[in-house]
Amino acid sequence: MTETTTPLPEPTGFSDEMLLKIWEKTVDTQMHFNEMSAKSRQLGLTFVAAALGVAAFLLANSRDYYIHLPVYYTTLHIHISALIFCAAAAGIYAVRELDVNVYHKMLRGAVVFGEDFEIKFMAPRLGLSKGMTQAISHFSRFSDAHTHDGNVPYQYCGSRRTTAGDKVKRFYSVTIGFLIVAAAVTFYATDVSYNAGVAGKTNVTASPQVEAPSSNK
């Protein structure tokens, strides 16, 4: 797939200095929302690192950190570390909603404005097929994005389309899935370990004590 841009008539009423200021402000806005999105993902990774660290500490002292939950004719022994993984997954989901549905949409709005602005004002003046925002968007949206080398202006090509939003959602899905799997494995392993420990103590207590025979002189 090759994207081509039809040059538009050069607009009137805007000086080069004014257009440059508008473009710089547009790029600053894009960078601002991109930074906010990056900070959201860093916060999510902080949740993961904190959950792993706290869970590792608690698992090292597993006998002291259980919640015993009676369910019908049995009792579930839930280790606190499993709940920490679940809480971290919930925190990641909240960050995802903020990132994907707020910051990323604002970034997309700024990018679309930048693309429109560059199509109408910047690319025709510079003799390019795409402006900077358009070029970045193209390489972000196509996994096989490339240009025909040697041709000026460049012809941008790509067929395997994937959006930045899809990549962001995949990042959060993988992270949340990892935490949920970690919680399930931790719960199962610690519950089995607790029951095995209780059964071992019961067997030791129930076993009869054999007295050593006394010798009669």
C-alpha cells in the first residue's frame, strides 16, 4: 500500500512566521500528551514491580500472612500475596482507562490536527509528500512501513496496519493477564502448601508415642 498526498493550493493570509509558531505549538501539545501517556505506563509498571517485591517478601514468611475463608464444607487459605497481585491488576486497569480513554485520545486529536495542518500548510511549502507528524504517524500505523529510497519527495509505503492504540491496549492486556495468572498460581500453590503443612502436623500429633521398655534388674 502506498500513500500519496495531493498537493493543495498554497494558502494565503498566513505568514511563514505565523505558520511556524502554530506548528511549534502543535508539536508541543503532542509531546505533552505523549509524556502524560508515558507517565501513566510508568505508573502501571511501578504497580507491577511493587506487587512482585511485596509478594516475594510475604511468601518468604508465608505461614504468617493467610486469610482463612470458609466456603461450604471446606476452607480456602488465601495468601495475602495473591490479593496483592489482584489489587495491582485492578490498579493497572484503572491506569489503562486513564491512558487509553483520556490521554491517548487527546494525543490522537493533537496528531490529527498536526496532520491536517501539515497537509494544508507545511508539506506544499517544503515540497514534501508528508510533514513530520504525518511521517511519524505512518511509521506508527504500519509495522512494515518504509519509503522508496532515492525518490524525493519520499513515497511512503506499508500494508500491515496496526495503530498505536492497539499496541497500548495490548501492553495493558499482557500486563493485567500476567498479574491475574500470578495471583491464580500463588493462590493455588500456597493453599496446597498450607493444607499439606496442616496435614503433616495432624499426623505427627495423632501418631502414638511408643515408650522404651524398662529393664528389670
